[in-house]
Amino acid sequence: MDFELSDSQKEIRTAVAATCARFGNDYWRSCDERNAYPDEFVKTMSEAGWLAALIPQEYGGAGLTMLEASLILEEINHSGGNAVACHAQMYTMAAILKHGSAEQKARCLPRIASGELRLQSFGVTEPDAGSETPRIKTFARRDGDSYVINGQKIFTSRYQHSDMLLLLTRTTPFDQVKKKTDGMSLFLVDIKESGSALKAVPIATMVNHGTNQLFIDNLVLPRAALVGEEGKGFSYLLSSLNAERILVASESIGDGRWFVEFATQYANQRRVFDRPIGMNQGVQFPIAKAHVSVQAADLMRFNAAARFDAGVSCGGEANMAKYLASEAAWEAGEAAMTTLGGYGFTKEYHVERKWREARLYRTAPIANNLVLSFVAEHLLGLPRSY
Ligand SMILES: Cc1cc2nc3c(=O)[nH]c(=O)nc-3n(C[C@H](O)[C@H](O)[C@H](O)COP(=O)(O)OP(=O)(O)OC[C@H]3O[C@@H](n4cnc5c(N)ncnc54)[C@H](O)[C@@H]3O)c2cc1C
């Protein structure tokens, strides 16, 4: 088994790092303070073709593998940045490529690949359903050749910075399906054409994430907006969810590396009691332990991405990678906060921002408790706990 990156994969890492270096920690701090979308960064990454990593070459994309795409997002976070601004376009791709119609692909993919169109918004979570996705109530009713959609989503991120929204609805009510994951459908929504049928209300959060409540009032969509077959949306979603877990894990690995490197450098330089604080085992062990955790999570990410790319089942590995990486990044963030003492709290040193950002991935896109429930039930055969 070979865990070494190929030369071309190493080149991707180096090239992405070089692009990200043009947007340093101060750029990201400024976006965070202004709660502003990192538009210049996203444009630069689009123009360089990195955000079209998973779009096949026949549609103008780079046609890279999941592993390669994950390296791109890892480097963004490793540089001090935050890939949330642009990651959705990668993980939504799995559902579109596998289940979208030829017309949808021909219409959208070349324009997404060129950066003309952004598919950055993904509407799954609802206030009353929470982690139990099958309980969503947003409903798409067939009306001749159209669907009329009503409902409400919550935490719909990047809506104001996206041209398209991938939307999960019910097309058969929860109490009328045999299996609770049946009867849901996925739609590719053109936000601008939706007019006043979609209303987004921003939610203030502790991270610069541009997330929203989304109210859907008689949104009329043509049948051409339906992805794949009606009622099978949840199974389509799963291909994107595995991609999402692997990509988010990679961002956490990037965060973890940033924290470990930042803390190491600081611990070597900061002198208290007439010696570098890094000489104290109480300071160096948490950093070393976090490094071990990040490296271990990286191996699971490789495993999950390799399985995804080989087209074999990877749900367990993708979930475990997301769990290990988000916990490792949090451990590394805590180690960095402790290492910096009072300076960890100052915005000038960037650690507090990365610490807030890293915390999100223990909760979203799936709460780590739910990952453990998945592992217990599906990998270990323990009784279903909910
Ligand atoms: C900044 C931000 C951005 C987001 N962006 C998006 C987005 O773009 N699109 C989108 O669709 N969603 C998005 N989300 C939503 C995110 O995926 C959910 O918040 C997450 O899945 C958890 O759902 P919930 O908040 O409803 O928590 P709940 O389901 O209410 O859970 C609350 C707590 O209870 C625990 N819990 C619940 N049930 C169980 C159980 N059976 N066993 C053990 N523990 C349990 C959970 O682990 C969690 O800790 C975003 C969230 C945030 C905070």
C-alpha cells in the first residue's frame, strides 16, 4: 500500500499553496471582521480552475480525482484560509454527475467550470427535522409539467453568493412511504429565475459563513429541474454526502496543520522563564499529540478518497475520516490556543478565528454524535440508537 502522493499530486499541492499565499492570514481576518464573502479569492481560484476540479474535462473542468480535490481544499485551510466559501461546488458535483440529466450537465457544467456560474448552495437542513433528514417537510407538488415547492430550510449557506441551489424536498409525505428515506427528490434551482418565491434571511453566527434561513413560497420549477428520478433524491444525496465528508475532513486536516505549525513556531520563539516555552513538556506534548492525531486522520482521508475514486463503498471511511479530522483539528486548535496564552485571544494572531472555524466541523455537515451512531449501527452491528 502506497501513501505517497504522485508527482502530479505534489504539483497540485504546491500550485494551490502558491495561489493561496497571495491571500494571507490578514486577508482572511479582514473578511471575517467584515463578515464578507472572500470574493476575490473565489474568483482567483475559479480562474485558476481549482474549483472545477471534479468537473470532467469534456465539460471544461479539470477532471481530477476526489483525492486531488481534497488536497486543494486542504491547502486552502492550511494556508490560513477557509474553504467553506467555495467547497459546495465540489461535493454537489457527485450527485449531478451521477444522476443529473445530459441536458442539466450540458447547460450548467461548462459555465460552472469557467466560473461564470456558481453552484455553492445546498438546501437540506430544516428547523423541525434537524439531523433526521427524512423528516423534512419542504414539499414539491407535481402540477402538470411543473413542480410547485413550499417549505423552509435553515442554515442554507452562501445563498447570496451562488447562482444555483441544490434543493432536497419531499415529493411523497413522510407518513406515506414504506422506507423513510423514500419519497424525497433533488432539484437544481436557478436562484435568479426564482424571483420572490425564494427569500433568504441571514443568520448571524460566530463564523463568517453567510448562512441563512430560506423561505420557499410557491416556487414553480419545470420538470427539467428535477435531478434523476422523482422520489430517489435521498439515495442521490448519499453520493454527494460521502464526497462532502471526505472534502470537509480534508479542510479539517488543513486547519490541524495550520494550528500545529503556528503553535510550533510560536513555542520556539516565545521566551518565558528565560527559555522558549516549547521546552516545557506541558506545552510541547499537546502540540505533538495534535500532530499525531492530524496525521492519523490524514491516513483515513486517503483511505476514504481512494475508495471513492475506485467506485467502491466508502460510507464508513468517509464518516470516520470526517470524525477523526474534525476532532484532530479541534485538538490542534486547543493546543494552539493554550500555546499562545493570552495572545491566542487576540485577533492579531489569527488563532481565535481558525479555532472558531475549526469548531464548526464537529457539528456540520453532520454532528459527530451522528457519525458515531452510524459507525455503531452500520459498521459494528450494534442496535440502532434512534
Ligand atoms: C454555520 C453552519 C452552516 C451550515 N450550512 C449548511 C448548508 O449549507 N446546508 C445545509 O443543509 N445545512 C447546513 N448546516 C446545518 C448542519 O448540517 C446542521 O446544523 C447539523 O447537521 C446538525 O443539525 P441540527 O443543527 O439540526 O442539530 P440537531 O439535529 O438538533 O442536534 C442537536 C445535537 O443533538 C445531537 N443529537 C441529535 N440526535 C441525536 C441522536 N440520535 N444521538 C446522539 N446525538 C444526537 C446532535 O449530535 C447535536 O449535537 C449548517 C450549520 C451551520 C452551523
